[in-house]
Amino acid sequence: MTPFIAPGATLGVMGGGQLGRMFVHAAQQMGYSTAVLDADPASPAGLVAHQHIQADYLDAQGLAQLMQCSAAITTEFENVPAEALITLGAQRPVAPGPTAVSVCQDRAAEKQHFAGCDVPCAPHTVIEHAAQLEAVPDDLFPGILKTTRLGYDGKGQVRVKTRADLPVAWASLGSVSAVLEKQLPLAYEVSVIVARSAAGQVVHFPLQQNLHRDGVLAVTQVPAPDLTSAVQQRAIDAAERVAESLGYVGVLCVEFFVLKDGSLVANEMAPRPHNSGHYSLDACDLSQFDLQVRTMTGAPLVAPRLHSPAVMLNLLGDLWFASADAAAREPDWAELLAMPGVHLHLYGKATPRHGRKMGHLTVTASTAEQARTVARQAAAVLGLPTF
């Protein structure tokens, strides 16, 4: 168990992206100093932390410096090398730990872990060698081929309609280890964010209902409009079993598909706060980043309370470009901010790029329908598809 680390101590984070930035803000609000390790001199988290260690994740000197100044360390990115977390964990509390992170880094290991927790996932097979292509069962087509490592936000995956398409699809991914998942009849997608302490206490946020476009989260709605109480309880129970079986300490997100027959299958998990939980900054009395701070410092966990229905829109770099070959220009923030209940979060990234997460917009209201109405108006101003 982690002894309570009181405010005034320094908390370290591996990774300097927007998740690290929001963690730093939460830690600083609670009175902690912060240190970020990230090689990018303009990383969003590094720009707002008390200390920015500009080093690679496996740089021995950088890791030593982070250990020296930090009372505890977390990560904002699932692809931080597990060996770096092992090095850090030898000297400081690290949450989540390297074992949990390494499972989440590998889709095959992740699915094996789901099965061990009695959490169903899509029928699938692992492909590591060309000889295995012919042995893929016929009932996995049509499917989605995903690299086992380093795939997120729609990257590292390709749809495969027939067996004849499989060799070309695998080659397009670099002929690396991959998982072929059967394409299932989806009704909608949800995610569960849980926080678990070193003492085994677990709390969770209400389920988020998510809409993805091109593999990237586009819209999150809370409360989930299509969710039944039975599906909600099954998802929460499953996510808590996964966290417990990993001995997890920290914030964990598990994404699920709800199928048209009402059954639930796990898609993937992220060992960190999640894009679908950003609404909690404005709609809950405790955000996912507040709970990240609490789990790593041994502070008491309190169940977060949703005080306002919310809709979150992801803001990608595409919004800065009127057309593919146009120069970048700022969206009309003033028109958005004139709308009731709008909360704008930009991540401090200087250069917009197509597909790059630049920020998010959360709309809160007294009812879910009011939040949806304003969010749809905001989407229209931004030129985003409705939902």
C-alpha cells in the first residue's frame, strides 16, 4: 500500500501530451508540484509543469532525474516502455505499474486477460507469421485486422472483407504481429472509467456512450442515452474485475461494444485517463484527473458525482482548415463561447494538423436533451457532422 503523500510533494508523469497537461493542472490545484518527462520541448504538459525533463522515455539520466525529484510517478500514455516503469518502480511508487501497462500495450495479451477475467470480447485470432494466414477460421470474416502493439485512435488497423483481402491487409500493416477480430453487429459503444487504490478500493464514473469517426472518438454523451441498467451493471462489474485481476492502481478505462442483441463485449482498455472521460472536468465534482492524483498519492477515493448531463465534442486539427489545401485559421471560438453551458479546452499545441487532437468542447446543461441541443448547434458552427 502507498502511504499518503501529502500536498507539497512533487508528482512525476511520464509523457507530456494533453492527458499529462490535465493531470498537472489537477495536481497543482491540490497543492502538489509536478515534473514531466518528455523529449518534446513544446510538450503541452511540459509547458505547464514546475519541471520539464526533456529526455526520451528510456534515457537513464532523465529517469534518474525524475526519480530524484518525484515522490510518486504516473504515466499519461500507454506506450511508455514498460522497462522504464520497472526502473522507476524500483525506487518510487509507480501507478499504474509496469505489469498492467504491458498487458494494455499488447492486444493479444489484453484479450487473453479479458478471457481470464470472464469478460467476453470479439472472436479473434493472432497472426504472427505468414503461414498462419491460411489457417484463419472462415467465420472471422469480415473482420478488422489490428497490430498487436502501437495502435490507437484508428491507427494500425484495416478492415478485411474476405480471406483474399487478408494477405494484402497484413502486408499493409508491415507484416507485424496482428489480431484479426470478427466484425460484429454493433448497436452502440460505451466506456467505463474506474479508479482503484493500492488498498483495493474502487470507484467509477457513470458510463460514457461514445461515437467514433474513422477510428477516433468524436462525441461522448453522459448519461449514455441508449444504455439499459442491466448493461450498465455488467460493464461496471467487468471493468472492476479487470482492474482487480491486474492489481491495478490508478485510472483505467475499458471500452465495450454493445451488440444489437444486447450482449456486451470488451474492445480494449487504456491504463490512464481517457478521452471519453474529459467531460468529468466540467460535469462531475471530481474529474478523472483528480482521481489519478488520489490513487497515486494514497489519498482516499470518493465516488465521483455527475452533477450535470454533458456532451463532449473532440476538436481535431481538421477544424483549422476550410479545405485540404487551405491555410490554417482559428475556428470561431467567440460564437461557440456565446452558447450556454459551453466549456472550451485547448491543449496548448501550437501547430494544428489533420487528425491531431487539439482540444475538446464540453456542453453541460440541466437536462441531457438541452446538452445535446447546444452540442449539435456547436457542431454546426464548427462544421462537424451532427449526431
